[in-house]
Amino acid sequence: MGKVLANDEIAQSGIDALEKAGIEVITTRVAQEQLANFINKNNIDALLVRSATEVHKPLIDACPQLKLIGRGGIGMDNIDVDYAKSKGIHVINTPEASAESVAELVFAHLLTAVRFLHNANRDMPLEGDSKFKQLKKSYANGTELRGKTLGIIGFGTIGKATTKIALALGMKVLFTDHHTQKETVKVSFFDGQSVEFNLENSDLKTVLEDSDFVSLHVPAQNGYVIGKKELALMKQGAGIINTSRGGILDEVALVDALENNKISFAGLDVYESEPQPEIKILMHPKISLSPHIGASTVEAQERIGLELATQVIKLLK
């Protein structure tokens, strides 16, 4: 029925579903420069990737028999989507599957930063036995999230998932988005109860000026969404989290804002010079760091695998 190359790994749930439908799944990790040759030699019908493999015009031109390109995740900046479609290739992604995982990571960084855990976790093994009281005093001025305002820049699937956690924690939420003016957000609880919140779009300036913390949820852009000018608009001592894409937040301007105490902290999962983030970022005491793991939970990868498999089966059939 068809052959699929899952070049950046796929959850076992996805492999099982594809094989059950009679589709052969190859999970060999093929180097970028050998990819076209491998696809042609093995008569691959569908190429599934995450963020590591790039599917640009030269690869698409070199593989005329390719019927489908699938991205496990939401961002499509490593695929020439329009060009692939112009060649009659289906292009799919899984925008819903990892939203909750990314949203929870936003709050992992937020909670870490407001209680200084990223530094306390470094200091305690070194000085926890000898300077316990000094450390206790150093980290005694944490703040609560409840009652604070979270500004969401980009109100897509992940922005909305982040909003739900914020509302459940008792935060106020402001959002700005080019495509959404009004939104009813439903926060569901374990026992079947739910509460609905009606939110209205604000402009970027209002969100930056009125938020205690700002979280970025926009796709890759040409140029910065948040640079020196935007950081200057933020509240004195505000925090900023970026789990979307490197290159939408000006890291030089960010370091300046942190050094000048304009911004009190940042939480970064993505970086301008990824996969080799700048040493100034990696060593900064006011930045909570993670290595682009927003969608990397067991649950998200299972959902991504199943969702990709469902779409591939439908399209290849």
C-alpha cells in the first residue's frame, strides 16, 4: 500500500497504526545529504519529519515520486510547504497534539523563575550544607502567579492551551493576535465541570504594557517580534517566556534588558543560534533554560504519532 520514512523518529503508537493499515514504516535516521538518494532507492511514498530534517526545494525536486510530507508538530518552517503543494504533494502537520505539553513547559519556566528555582537548583548541591541560611535569605523574595496578568502573543492552539492553565491558576489573561478578535476559552476540570471565559484581542502595545509576564506563541518570522522597542514597553521587572521559535526574540536586547533590571527574568526553550545557543544566554543567572523540549513529552509524542498515522493512512489510501 505504501512506504513511509519516519526520519526524525515516530512514537510506537504511530508505527503500529501504520503497519496495521498495511503501510511499511522505515525508521532509519538518514543524513540530510543522503536523503534524496535513500527516498528514491527505497521508493518512499511519505516522508515524516519533526524539526531536524529539512524538506526544501532541492529535495522536493529530487524526489518526484514523493506523495506526502508530514511534520510531527505545529511549525512548518523546515518545509517548503507552498512549493511541495505546487508539485502535488500533500503536506500535513499535527497542530493540536503537542499544545498542552508546550503550555505546561511555559508554566514550568514561569514557576521556576518567580521562585528562583533555576538558581537554587545550581546553588543547593554546592552550598546547601554550608550556606543554607544565606541561600534561604537570597531566595526569599519570590512572587505568586495568582492574581498576576499573563500576556499571550499569538493566540493559536498553544496560546489558547497556555491561557487555560493561566486562568485555572487564577491569573488574568490578555492576548494579541492577527487572526482572532474574540474567543471563548473553556477551562475543563477532572470531574466534568468547566468554566467559560470570554476574551477580547488587545493590541501588542497594551499587552506589553499591562502584563506582568509575557509568553510568545508565534510562528517563525522575518525579523523580531520582540526587540529593544518592545522590551522597553514592558512593565518594570516583568518576565518573558519563549517556547515558540528562536529568532522572534532579540537575544542581545533581552540580555541588555536583564542587565538593566528592566526585565527580571526570561525562560527560553528556543534560541536564535540553535543548536549552539550563545554563551551569554546559557550562563545568565536570570534565564531559565531548556533545550527545545516543548513538545517532547511521552503523551504528546503518542498523540503526534497517532495523528500523523491517521492522516497518512487516509491520504495514501
